[in-house]
Amino acid sequence: MRVPLSWLREYVDLPATETGRDVQAKLIAAGLEVETVEQLGAGLKGPLVVGQVLTIEELTEFKKPIRFCTVDVGQANGTGEPQEIVCGARNFSVGDKVVVVLPGAVLPGDFAIAARKTYGRTSHGMICSGDELGMGDDGSGGIIVLPPEHEVGTDAIKLLELVDEVLDIAVTPDRGYALSMRGVARETATAYGLPLRDPALLDVPGPNSYGYGVKVADPVGCDSFTARTVVGLEPEARSPIWLQRRLQKAGMRPISLAVDITNYVMLELGQPLHAYDRSRLDGPIGVRRAEPGEKLTTLDGTTRVLDAEDLVITDNRGPIGLAGVMGGANTEIADAAPDPETGRINGTTEVVIEAAHFDPVAIARTARRHKLSSEASKRFERGVDPQAAAAAAQRTVDLLVLLAGGTAEGGVTQVVAPSAPRTIAMPADHPDRVAGVTYGRETVVRRLQEVGCDVYGQDDLVVTVPSWRPDLAEPNDLAEEVIRLEGYENLPSTLPTPPSGRGLTARQRLHRRVGRALAGAGYVEAPNYPFIGEPVLDQLGLDADDARRRVVKLVNPLSDEEPALRTTLLPGLLGALRRNDGRGSHDLALFETGLVFRPTGEERPAVTPPVDRRPTDEEIASLNAALPRQPRRVAVVLAGAREQDGWWGKGRPADWADAIEAGRLVARAAGVELTVRADQHAPWHPGRCAALYATVDGEETLVGHAGELHPRVVKALHLPDRTCAMELELDVLEQASTGVVQAPRISTFPVATQDVALVVANDVPAADVESALREGAGELLESIRLFDVFTGEQIGEGSKSLAYALRFRAADRTLTVDEASAARDAAVSLATERTGAVLRGA
């Protein structure tokens, strides 16, 4: 919400010395998030005056149309002579009043104005557009043409209100009242302890039987509807400068007088309104839910297929607007246009004003469903004062009569569903107990009255909540109002005393070890939202029966494009990698640990737990049974160079082996050794994919996969070539872990290294050979490493040579050559027995 300080002063008599920064500090202390204070007209220096165009000479010898004008600026130039100005704009004529900046002035952006020769003529100043003055778009598409009543030579800086301060407030969802000048003014008045001139305090006529017909078929969706009619509008009437400028400062573009007035009243009172051209209405206005398949063309020109839950405004023809979101094109206020035959100005002369209150949830869902967020929907979904509709309609009528020459018809329609004021019972000392500060009853009552509450009672208070505060629903909400107005900065700072004897669980320690290990290996943590869209599962190439396609869908997702909970960490990580690569970071290694959501299909509907007592163990178990399985996983993605080029030599790109090593690194952090086997598993490349296994309770259990992604996946997700990834289930690693990771024993005796090269069939996994060597070598084996794989004619077709380095060491003695050789021979013997390996060269 953009709040011009000059407009705010109309409702609160702020001290003349108060600046926007001062008001910002006060409102922030009161709990409103004022992000910035914009200084309009900063650096602007006159003379900037109203001028009248006397002559226009078209200069046709240039590539683009140029005009040489003489403009009467009165005595502003010191001579009274016409000012000669070169201008390229086409939207003004002889006799028009325009805004002229004279030599010696400075425009926003430190743009100094001086006489200069251009297009063969000397231009003594400029005829200004709104953008050049920092006013924003006024819809003209060119320079500013002023109404004819303004005198030549008038100071345009004051006329156009170019110097002002605008507070930009980020309004949270629970503070919908702050999306209006009325709401911000109330907070300002409270912060300064000053009286408020409430713009909603108007004399409003009561409803009668001869107003425009309204039928509300859904009182839950629309509990209040006010309709007023104004006739005899002048189609050529334009919005006055003050009205246009207030809309522009608030961030809205002037459109036409009737529309500008409804927008102005919405900004002033917080009540969205809509004006219908009465000549385009067919019968009474109705409010109902849409019928499936109905269509509506909204004001933005888009034809929308309506949903059965959409709340719509109708007439006899069908829907004419999406309630609380956007009106329909078929009842739009017509622009003023001259009749080609008579020259008479035609346009809307009769309007019906709608001021209604709609259900916030219905409006929020409609706006999200149609991807159509508007100023109206933004207010309705945060909560609009239901009592403000009649006052807003009256204010709109008054302005139409005043500015458009209209006449208000006597008919007043009000359809209101009966409702009682909302009350909250609260002990008078409840805010004291929440804040840990003794405020006292008088302070509590005074602060609640300042926000508009009626308070009764002594020790036990009964608080009637004001209609504009739907966020006040329970005692804690009232306590928060007292605390924020008394000042959060006045709360004592008390550090909690942590209970002794508690620390991280074994699971938490494992997750931290994993994070530290990956960070130490050069990976950067990139947490992502746990939401995905099902199209990404197609891009990953998952089979139709893949368990990862069985997702949990959210009833009220943050984004319609990602309505499901993730079943794998890869989509989020790959999206982060793609964004970083697109922004110039090509050498990437990212990781994430987090939950995935794997429904089993056996989940039962959850039972709402009681709130007056602690749920029983059975009730908690029932809630848990309703949840999908939520294993914790870790994943990494890599692209670009894994080792950089430098004076030390050439670097190398990341490949599938790095992804596998990341999995081993994670497993070692858990004290687990992985077994690696070739596999085919989407989204990995079928020839560069490894299945990672760990031993759980004596059985080899699949933990995850690693390798290079399939080229089709890389192309579909717009990833760098040869992108690699790894994903493991940490819960399985935790089960495979033997507990606390033991530090290695350091032997002071020398190592004995034995190399062995074995020839095996091509289809024999290296992991099987390594496992046999490890088991056969016995306790003296300290480590084993595959350092070479060779194929060729020397080996024979269908075979490969695997070369391993075996390191032997004893904890209590120096090994002899015979002992090391015997251990090596035992390892080779077992590998020969299990895998058919033959010692190369034997």
C-alpha cells in the first residue's frame, strides 16, 4: 500500500515538522512494515509553469515528426514574450494548456534545462510529459494536457503536487485494514495520540424499495450488497488533477472519471467497488455460484471458463463479473468518444454502483484459480470492513455528483445477511501474562479502545471487536494489540534457561555430519521448497508405475503449477542448478537434505483431535497413520568443472564417478561402506547409473542411486550437458550404521603394498571382485583401491583387467614379505573362486 503523506494529513493533524521518515518510524513501532519512503520531486527545481500553445509549425525535413511551437508562459520567463520550444509529441493542439519547464530548471534525475539548438531551431525549454516529471503513466501516451481553466504562468509544481513523500507499506495478510488510507490513518492517529477524522463517517440514506434490483442467491458468499444509481453524467468530464495525482502516487493509473472515483474510494476506505453502465445491464443484478462451463469475458479481454465454486455477478443474460475480482467487459463503462455524424460526445451517462462484501476464502480461491490477482481481490481476501459498504457507495455517489455533474437517484438497495457483533471474553490481566509485563487494566482497556474495540467488565473483560478487524478472533490477538501499541521495544529481554542433559539426537547428529562432509568436499547447500508439479516427473522420464509418481496433492497449494509434495529431492536441486547456470555460474556442486513424501495408499482420513485436552496415544497414532511415509533423503547435483584449470595443471569435468563418490562420502559419515553395482533407473543414463547398497541386519539393502543423468532428461530440464546426480535415503543409512562412528586406529608400523591385476569377464561387476578380495585378504588388509581398468587385444575379447592396490598393515608388528604375499594370494584365490578371475600374466 502506497500512502502519500499529503493525503494522510487530511485525516490526521500531524505536526508540520513531521517527515515521512518520522511517520515511518512511528508506524514500524506500531507493527506496520513500512519498507521505504519515496521522496517525490527530489531535486526538482523550477521554473515549471502552465503554458498555452499559441502556434505549431510542423518540421517535415527530419526522419521523425518534429514541431516548433510558441507557448505563452505569462511573466514566468521574465519578458512576457512567447517561449519558443521544439517538441516531438503529437497529442496536443493550438490553444491547449500544457506544462512548460524553462531554462534554469532542474527535473528529477538531475536533468538541468537550458536553451539548446536542435533540429535547426533553438528550444528554450521543454513541454513536459508525466514521465519526465516523475509522475508516472497518465494514460495520455505523450505530454500533459491540462484542463482549460488553469491560468497561464501558474506554478505547475504546486498544481501537480509534484513534491511529496510516499510511504510504501508491506501489508501482511492479517492486516487487510491497512490497505486503505482510512486504516493507515487510524494507526497513525493512534501512534501519535491524535484524533482521527474518519472518512467513513458519512450521512447515508437508509434502504428503500425503489433502488436497483438485487438478488443474492448465496448469502454465505455475499453477506452484504449495496447498490446506488447515478444518472445524468457528463461523458466528457475528466478526473481533476488532484484525483489523478492521488491515484498515481498510490500506484494506480487514471483511466476515466467514473473508474477513477471507484478506485479512489477503494484506496480511501478500503472497500472495493464496481461501476456498471446501467444501459448495458439487463434486469436485476444477481449474486450466485457459477454453473460449470459458463464463460465470462473480463475487463482484461480474457474469456474465462468458470468453475462451480466461483462467485459471480449476473444479470438476465448470465455472468457479468467475477465477484470481488474483476468486472465483465459487457457492462464496462464506455469511454467518451465523439459521434462521427453529429460531433456530440457519447459515453456512459448512467451508472449503478456496487459496494458488496464477499467471503474472503471464496475470493482468494477464485483469484488463484483464474490467476487473476486484482486490487479488489487483494483486499477482499485479507478482510474488508463489512460495515463500510454503504459509506463507500455514498462517497462514490457524492464524487460522481460533484465531479461528473450527475444526479443521485433516490433508490437505495441494501441486501444484508443478519449477523451479530463478534465478542471475545478475556481476563484483564491476560496481556500481562503473555508479555511478562504489568500493564494494568486501564492500559489494556485504553489500548483496545484505541483500535476500535468496545470493552466492558472489570477483572473479566468482554471485548466487542470492530468490524474492520476480522483478524481479532481470540484473547491472544487482543493481547498482541496491547503489546504492539505499548511498544515491542519495551518488552524485557529474558533468556530462557535450557534444560540440562539434552542434546542432539543420533539422527540429528548424523544429518549434521553428512552436511559437514559434503560441505567439506566442496558442495553448497541449496534448500528448496518441498513442492513439485507432476509435469516435472514426465521430464525426469519416470515410468507410469514408478512409485515416485504417487504424490500427495495439497488442497490449497501456494502455486497451482506445483500442487504436490515432492517424492524426490532432484527436481528442486536441478531447478536450482539450472537457475545458477543461467546466471553465469557454470561449475556447480549443490546438495540438499530433506524429507520426501511417499504415500503408500493405506493412509486413513485423519480425525480432528480434541483441543480441550491432550490427545490420547491412540488418537496420536491415528493422526500418524493418516500421514504418508516421510523418509529423509540427501541428494547432490554436479555440472561443469569438478577440478579447475590452473598453474598446477589441467582441471577435469564432473562425471558419474564424482556422484558415486558423493554417495560413498555420505555413507562414510554414517560409518557405513556402500556396495556399488551397475543399474538402470530413471532419471539416470542407463549405462552410467549405479545402484548403491548398504548392509542392514545382514541383508544387502538398496540405499539410492548415483550417476550421470539421461540426455533426454538434461534436454527436457534445460540442464548443462553431462549433469550428474546422487540421491540416498538417510534413514536406511542410519539403520545400517553401527552407532557412533569409531575413529580409525593409527598404526606406527609400516604399510606393505601389493598390487594385483585380475582378468574377468566384462559382465562381472568390479564391486564383486573387490568384495571377494577384501574378504579373502582377512584382517591384515587396511584398504583396497581399484586404480586401473584395461581392455584390449592383450586381454582377449569379452574380458577386462582390473588392477587393485592392496595395503596391508598389522597393529602390533611389521609385516614380512611372506605375510603380505600370503594375504594377497588368499584374496586372489577367493576372487578366482567367486568371480572366475584369473591373475593377469599367470
